[in-house]
Amino acid sequence: MYQALLRDSSLFDLLLSFDRDLAREARRAGCACGGALHTASYPRKPRGGPPGLGPEHAVRFSFCCGVEGCRRRVTPPSLRFLGRKVFWGVVVLLVPVLRQGPTPKRVKRLCARFAVSVRTLRRWMRWWREAFAASRFFLAARGRFARPVAIAALPSALLEVFSKPGGPKERILVVLSFLAPITTGASLLGRAS
């Protein structure tokens, strides 16, 4: 079910639409100094998505303050990009979920299908279970969940926690929306003291 969604360009179109909405909100809010924000988006080369996505999908929305002396950059949250990771955020979320429990042969097939090395997949699993699990963002958020989130089962545990009525696509959107605040910088992912 999740494998099919990773090849569904309509999911990526929907994520782009959400990112455009987040960018409009950020631009409307303006800079902290009160200045107007000007477009300063930049290209990305995300990997792992379905073939045939247009060039508009590879743009990370960002803005720069127009006030001389400020020029602060404002990069809104994103449902498409998970921080500085090279792969699409949904791929970083779902490929480790698909990896959990399969045989080594299936892991190789999974890695080949999404052009992810086994080493990268292991690094993602470590990131979810160590860096993400120890982050201030996650530690603050996990106290609000009705059920405990099993660190050893991340990231699939997040999909389970957000299992509301609706299909897998809706669940993915909710989890990516939950993760959106960590896509703007490393400060929220800092380790708790």
C-alpha cells in the first residue's frame, strides 16, 4: 500500500500544494523586523520520487527580507522536504517503514526500487531512532500522544499514532504535517539537555 503511494504523482502534487499554502502564509506574515519578504526560493534535487514530476516539484520555497541591513531568510515549513535530506521527506518516512521486518532479499529489492543504498537506509533508521527520538521536538510532542510511541518502532510508530479514520494517504499527510516544523532548521532537532 505505501509502495504504491511512493509512485503516485498525485501525492506529490498534493504535497506541493500544501507547501505553496505554507509559503503564502509565511510571506503574508512578513519578516520579524516588519519588512516585506521577497521570493528567494532555491532548487533542490530530491531523489526517490515517481518519474515525470515537473521542475516545480524541485523548488524549495524560501524568502528574503527586503529591508537593507536585515535581509533575513525565511524558509517556511515543508511537507515535501525533510530538512537537508536529499530524498523526498515521504521517502525518508516510508522506506524505513517498508524495511521494518523484511528479509535481506526484500531490503535489496526495496533499495533498488527507490534508488536508496542499504547504507543510507540504515542511516535513516539510526536518524529516526537516535537523533529524532532524542530531539527536543519529539520529546515535547510525545507527551501529547494518547498512546506511547515505541522508539524501536520509529518511524512506523508515528503512522500508528496518527491512525485516524481515513486511508494511508491521509495518515501520511498528517505525519508529514506533524514533522513540518523540523524542516526549517536544525534548532528544533537539537538534543534535549
